[in-house]
Amino acid sequence: MNQVNSKDPKREIAYFRFSLIAPIIQGNFTDASVTAYCRRVTETPVTRPDGSLFHYRPDTLVKWVSMYRNEGMEGLMPRARSDKGNVRILSDECIAEIYKLKERFPRLDAVQIRLRLIEDGLLPASVSPRTIQRFIKANDLKIAALSGTSKHRLPFEEAFFGAMWQADTCHFPHITNERGEKQRTYLQLILDDHSRLIVAARLFYEDNAYNFQKLLKDAVATYGVPNKLYVDHGGSYENSQLSYICGSIGTVLIHAPVRDAASKGKAERAFGVLKTRWLNGLDLRQVRSLAEFNAELTEAVRKHNLTVNSSTGQTPMDRFLATRDRIRTPQSPQWLDECFMNRIRRKVRNDATISLFNISFDVPMQFMKQTVEVRFLPDSLDAAYIYDDGMRFPLKMTDRQANSRAKRDSWPTVDYSRGGIRDV
């Protein structure tokens, strides 16, 4: 999954642009008009994905709204620039390393971080310490922020169901797996902030990004599209695929401050409640598979959603039913499937093939030597396809022996000469 979850600068910019116009897309801004909202948001500079500050004009946001409504997230991706090939001040690798350094060594200052980045070949020596200082300040990576000593917290709650979901992962006990071996389990959970309703929860043997994507898709299909999704910085939650998925369905993805579990207090409390009311009284010696464990979890979640919450004085289900009129339903099952497809760019080789997870696929001849966008699900690679100009071109796993016996003009069985399958 590493090659899928690595950050794509264009997609990061697309999602950044979406986060600024999301209140307009969702229709929940409080200003008198769209123009008033755009003016307010652009009054002060904003921090871009590369850590730099930029002062946008109101009409720029209006243009982005039009681009998103016409083309979706693809419309917000930056076009080729005249300075293409120049190194950005802070690359994605550089930003990732800054986060790692501040997490491991909170007291490292900008000067020390700059020297380490230069020594590791991640940063040109021409970049000044001031650039690192601005990034640290803009992303709340100062010592006080990391240690939590300066946090001034106030209780908060969203006004209606779906305004914000919180998601997190909790390490769960080992069970005897299907092969009779002991194996660690992980609970991924999504909770609505207003109602405290657990909208999705599932146990996995691996805490990874694709497992969370499947969980989120189930939650959206059942309870609608949330306005915001609040997560931490773990690999399951900080990756380009999740950013793009959230942008496609119209959800703003928000990451909690580093080392600040208390900021996701409602999700943390849900974990504690499940352990107290259910897990601590469960005989894990009787659990013989992940399916059995999840069946027990499903019943525990059902009881949780029907039990009065001490903070609200109501059951999560009652609170959900009281404000469910605000739910944004998916456009269609087909639309939801498309939004949750993983996306990755690949260069087509001279023999009209590409590699995906070390598996070779044949592609239409017209894409030879081009860079294409491949859409797929990691557990259904046989259904992967190239997406180009609103058309889908199915891929086929390369059969080198069959290809050696066939004329290239007579293969593949899919008639690519007539183009792909156009989305409707």
C-alpha cells in the first residue's frame, strides 16, 4: 500500500482548494452571500500544503467552485506550469521528515531541523531557517503544542448529525485466528460528534488505509456524507487516497494536532465504553476467527447506540433521528463506488504495459509512452481501469505466453478502437 498512499502534490493542492470552498459546496456558510464568504476567507493569508503563506483573491475561490461543480476534484488539480521541473521550497518528503523529527525530538528548533534536512539531502542549503520556522508555526508544531502544556480546551459539540465524524484506531487483544495462531487485532471506529452514534466499527488484523476506506464507505452508504471527518496522523488516515476520496464526496478532512489524543475525546471515550461494557466481559478463548469477533462487536455497537449517553442525556440513536433531515445522501451507489476508487499515476511502457503492485497489465496502444491515471481497488485488481477524459478503459493482466502466440492487432478482446466506457 505504500506506493498507493504516498502523497501526490497535485492531489494535495486539489484537496487544499476544496477545503476552502467546502462550506459553499455543502451550503452551510453563515455569511450573507457566497461573495461575502469569499471576501471573509481571503482577508488574511492562508497556509498552502507546502507550508508557504499566500493571499488569494475572492474571485479565485469563485472560480474553484465552478471548476469543482463541473469536473469534481479533477477540476481543482493544478495544470502544468511554465516552471515545471523546479524544486519546491519544502517537498513532501521534507515535510514528512519535519513531522517525524518534531514528534521524536520536540525540542529541536528550526535551525537544527534545517541542518538535518540538508545533511539528508532533502533540503537545498539555500533555504533559510526562517522557512522552517514559518512551517512549524503554521502547522502548530511548537514544543508547547506537541507537549499539550498550552492547550486551553472547552467542551464542544456539533449542532446536528453529520456535521462532523471522528475516526480513530485502538489496539485490541490477540485472538486465535483461522489458522489456530495468536494474532493482534485492531478496532477502527467512526463516531458522529453530535449524536455520539457509532456509524461504523470493525475489527481487522491490519490497521491500514484501505481497511479504513472500506469502513468509511460503509458508513457513508448507511448514514450519508459527513461535512467533516476528524482523524489523527496515522498511516490509515494521512494519505493521498483518503484526501482525494473525501474531496470527491464533499467532506473536509481534518487532522488532529500531533500527539493530542484528547482532541478526539469522544472517539477515545467510545473505545473505553466498549471495553468496559463488552470486551472486559468477553471470553476471548472462545473466539476462533475475526468474523466471530466482529459479530460480537456488532451487537456491542448496537447496544451502545441504544444506551443513554451521560453527556447528552439521550441515546445516540434518538439524537441521530432528531436531526437526520440534515443528512446529505450519496448521489447513487455507482457514484459512491467511483468516489472510493484508489487512484495512481503510471507511465505506460513501450510494450503498452504498466505495473501495479508488481503485476503487469496490458493497456490500449494509444496510451503508449503516456502517463495515465489508473483507478482500482487493492483487493480487486482484475477490475482496474484507466480513466481518461471521462472514459474508462479496462485493463487486463498480462499473459506473456498468450501474447507470444497472438498478433498484437488481434488482441485484446476488449475493442479499444471504439474507445472506453464513458461515465454517465
